[in-house]
Amino acid sequence: MIRLIITLLFFSIAIQTVSAQDGWQKDNIRNLMNKTAQWQMQQPAKYPKLDWHEGTWYAGLMALYDTTRDSIYDDYLCNIASSHHWQGMSDVYDADRLMVVQTYLDLFRHQPDSQRIQHSKWMLDAHLARRPKADVQFTDNPYRREWWSWCDALFMAPPAFAKYYRLTGDEKYLDYLTEHWWKTSEYLYAQPENLFYRDDRFFDAKSPNGAKVFWSRGNGWVLAAIARIGSELPSDFNGRPRFEKQFVEMAASIRARQGADGLWRANLLDYDAFPEPECSSTALFCYAFAWGIRTGLLDADTYLPVVKKAWAGLSSHINAEGRLGFVQPPGIEPKAFSEENWESYGTGAFLLAGCEIIRLLEESGPAVTYEKGELLYENTLSDPAAVRGWVMEGPGKLEFKNGWMELYAEQQQWHHVFWCPQTFPGSFIAEWEVQNLHTEAGLLITFFAAAGRNGEDLFDSALPPREGTFKYYTKDQINSYHISYYANNPKNPTREFAHLRKNSGFALVQTGPEGIPKTSPAVHHIKLVKDLGRICFFIDGRKIIDWTDDGNTQGPVLGAGKIGFRQMQWSHFRYRNFRVWQLTHQNRTSHDS
């Protein structure tokens, strides 16, 4: 934890220093990515449009759409998908065929439609249904393409399982991912180098200068895969620390081999064999390092200069038209290539890197640190007994299915609030998971620090009764803060932004970016941090609210109080794993996700 605090303190300072020194600004990065993406969009595909080469390009373009919300990118991807009927290639057990599935699943998040996901689910389930024991030997194995027997496969397939888990909450996809990742890792991961062999044909291979052969892009695939998987995994997933440990080990080994120009070469242990800079591996490393810094896994003091140099090096090899050069063609090992070599997957990796850097810059805001202290409250919300003592106001109805608590109003009768009965202190960290079961309409709010205006307990009989009507919560006899983090109100269809308000009085104190996307059916991880007057709110690690109550403009900072889940009448969400911790070490350095 001390390492994390120091990392994040430097991160907040260093980002500002980098930006001031050399103009490493979000607009410049965004403009360069748009230029490369639009150049790539004009090029005919060199390979089958559903294979991994183009699939990696689509993944980068998906990230660019998520970053810019420019519909031209969404339209391009949807046209590719629909022209292929949202299907993959026929040899479904080959890991490379799951690369395009990752983009299908991301597009489904934006616009749920059974056509978009039906074939992807079938492909993933085909893997789960197999009975033979995995054989990750490559040499002399006629079934080598059906298992993850080469390290590139770890980028192509496992993130698809992680993304589908995130959409459904079904842990069997996570179980398959982790089991098969570690089968491959135990076979191909080399120590003390902390690098992956491409496959078992390279266990004894030597470079022209006698060094072991650790292919740069192969290791880029793996490191970037952990970042893509880590972006989908629950923070409390018991297998997450093992992935993070491998990520940190590999990052240290790879960082030490960065060239003076910020770029890596094709063979990580023998730069002289093929001295040309290799931009696809550099982009993958750059993406992964930026993700590692943003999530607190990597020390910013050490790794931020690495990311800066890598981005500068990559940018220097984009020509006037927007083409990224010095990309090694498809292969399995280090080979010679030139500045004229470009590939769609190189562009995709470059876009992943740039988008992650923008997130890094966006989350380098005001400095405050927290850590979880004593666990104050824990509730799975999995059955009626779990919510005994909770208080429903309004006509909300509960159902418990598959370990979840569903909350809705029958026939969309009226708005409702479901309160946890426990009073929480003025500083805490709360987390829960939520999933939308009715994406056509809804509004989702969390109340916190809720108490009577004179300090009464929220359920004091002296307070007026409440039955879900909004004014009784915002302009009457109780104080609270509330955050609306899903907005799809049919009476206000243009409203998508998250709002933080202070009550009583309904004072809008901050408007954030979009919360849960309107049509997202995914399982979302929510984190609410209240550090006295400092309030931060995260959805899947993305900060959407960061505001400090000065205790003056809208009255005193609100302290201890209750937490409640409010839904407008059209909403049908389900919840699980609600936990609240005491917040410790307040007002120190920097929030992470």
C-alpha cells in the first residue's frame, strides 16, 4: 500500500510535468490517432476480415470510438460485423478466431441485440463444452491450433472470455480463462527472464549472436492481454493477484530492454540481430504500461518516462498520410523488416496505446489517497434473509435469482428507494455490482450520508413519511448527497450524464461524463468513496465524479448517514456484493480506480 501511495503521488505530479514540458496533450494524441485510423480505414484488408490481424485493428478502433464517440468508427465496425452476420471463421477452436469476438462483445455493450452476440456465445460455449484435457505442446501436436499453445493466443482468446463474463456474470467463462491461461503460462513462461517463449520450438533456439529467442511482439501480446483481461475482472476476483504478479514481473523485464529511441527490437535479448525498431510490440508495451500506471500496479516514477518515450518513438514513425511504419509482418520469431512495412494490427495496437494514455491523463486529477480499513458491512444481496431489516419506500418489488437481488416496480407503478438500515460514518468506501435488465428506460441513483436535517436518524418517526416521490428526498426534511449514474429517462432522452447533487435543496454540484451506457447489459462494478467532503465515484474503474464539498457554498459537509438505492419506475436492475469499509489515511495523495 505504501508503494501504491508513493506511485500515485508521483503520477499526479509527473503527468502535469510531462504535459507542461513537451506538449504531450490529450488533443494532440487524439488528433494523431484519428489521422492513423482514417488512413487505415482507406486501406484494403491484406488478410481475411475476421482473422486476428484485422481483429486487432478492430480492437484499437473500438477503443478509439469509446474515447472519441465519433460515430464514423462505430459505423465502420458495425458494417464489418453486419456484413459477416456477426459471425467468426469456421475453425472456432483456433484462438485467433476469437479476436473478432472481442469487438462483437464490445459493440453489443453499446447496443444490445441478440444477433450481435448469438454466434459469439456459441463459439465460446464450444470451447467450454470440450472434454479432452488441454495439450499446449506445439511441436508434433496435431491439435496445437485448438489449444493456447503459442503465446500470441493469450491476446486473441482469453479477453473474449473475460468480456463475456463481464456481460453475463457467469463465472464459468472466467474459470475457463484462468485454467487455460495458467496451463499455457506454466509451459511457456521462462524464469528468471520473466518472458514468454513464442512456443516450444524456441525453448532451445538461439539468435545469430547466441542469445535466447524471446520475440518482442509475442511478449507484447501477453502483457497487453493481461491489461485487457484486468480491465474486465472484478477487483475482488481471487485469481486477480496472480495475473497482477505476472504483469509486474514481465513489465520490469521488458522495461529494462527499451531502446534509447523509446522503441523495442524484434528480439528482446539480442538487439543487434535485428536492429530495426519494431512498432507493433512497442505499441502493445506502451498500452500495457499506461494501463499498469493508471491502475496502480506500476510505479509512475519508473514507468511514466517509459510510456512517454515509447509514445514519442511511435509518433516519429507515422508518416504524413498517417501510416505507422516499422511493423514486423506476421510471423513467429524475430525477422528483418523496414520502415515501409505496415500492418493493420500495428495500427490497432497504436490506437490501444493512445486511448489508454488519454485515460491516464484524464485520471491524473487532484490528489487525495484512500485505503480500505475495517470492513463495516458486507451483504451478498443473494436471498430474502440477506436484506432482512432493509427498508423499502415506494412500490419496489424484490426477486432473488442466481445470487442476485432484482429491484423493480410491477407494471412500472412508481419510483422506489431501498435503504440499507446501517448508519455509515462520514468517510467510507462502498462497492457493489449492478446490471441493467431493462435497457429501454430507467434512472439509477444512490443516496448516501442520508439523515434528518437536524441530525435525526433517517427512520426517526418524527420525520414525514416517504413513498418514493422525489421531492421528499431532495427538498424536504432529509439531507443527503445523491449520484445519478444511469440516465435513460423517456421524458428526457438527451440526458446521459452523471449528476452529483446535495440535498436538501437539490443543488447540482457536479456534472460528470456518461455513467452506465444507456443500452449496456454488462455487469458493472461500482465504487463510491466519501472522504469527509471529497466524493469520488467510479464505474468499472472509470472516474465519473470527483468533487469536494467546501462546507460553505451549500452548507456544512454532510457526515454520517445511510445509503440507499433509488430507481425510477421504469427501471429494472439487479444488485449483488454490497460492501462498505472504513476509509483510512484520508487527505493524502491520489485516487486510483
